[in-house]
Amino acid sequence: MGTEGLEAMTVRAVLERSRLNPRYFYESFADLDQLAVAVYDRVVGELGEVATGALAGAGDLPADQARAVVACIVAFVAGDRRRGRVLYVAGAANEALSRRRTETAGMVVTFVEHLVAAGGHGVDHRHLVGRVATSILVGGFNQLLVDWLAGRIPISPAELVEDATALFLALGDGAATVAAGRATR
């Protein structure tokens, strides 16, 4: 899935790579969709642990938190590009995996919203501006990583981290401005 894509992942290929007989596959997974979602969930879990650790060590400043999380995500996918393929590319047309990606993105949006609200960073969530901004941030960052991993954005990991962090903070400032404007209406 991470090397050749979901399209190349067949039960036979999985069995050959793992050197298991079919019985073991079907004892663990009903079908390839279930395996694909399990692989995706595993990579998401690994990334979640790394990101949570980076966030915990980043301090209280939003800029430091954003930079730490962006840096750890970039390092995670750059360190093993198969992870990026599993997270963002493989199986785009697969309904089960697409559904799981959508669920995961929604959970990330909610997590970031709560993080911003808990930090008192000024976005008025009563008007859903925070959800709009966070949805743009999560979806945009996912696409940014897809394009960067594919070589369509030829910058270094350090440049990617700095640019993405600056844009995240600018988006947060813009959301606060929009929210403030709504609050005065």
C-alpha cells in the first residue's frame, strides 16, 4: 500500500510479502478494504503519538506549537515516504479508506478547534469561524503534503515547515479578524 499503492495490493501479494497462508489473512481481515483501513489507522496512530509528543514539548506559544507539530508531521512523512502515501494518496478511489480519511480529518479538525479554544487564542467559535479556518487548515495541509511528497513543491523540509507554520498563524489571525467582525454585527 505504501510502496505500490492500494491498486497493487491483492490478497495474493499480501500473502507473498508476509509469507502467510490465506487462512491467517481471513482470520484477521474480511477483505482488502478492512486491511487497508487497518494499515491507515496504524499509521495515523503512529503520527498521532509523534504529534502529541511534539505538542507537549512545544510550550504555550501558538507559534511554537504550530511549528513543532508541522515539523514533526513533515519529518514523519519525509522519514518514510510510504507513510505519506498511506496517509494521503493510496486508495483515493477506495470507498472504505476514503470514508476513514474523512472521519480522521474531522477528528483532527475538532482536536485543533479544542486546542485553539483551550489556549484562548481569540477565535470566536460561537460563529463557526474556527471550524471554517480549521477545516481549511487541515485540508490544505493534507494537500500541501501530497504535492510536496510528489515533488510538485520543490522546497526543503525546513522551508516547508517555516512556510506552513507562517501560513497557519496567518490563517489563525485571519479567522480571529473574521470572528471579531461577526461579533460586532
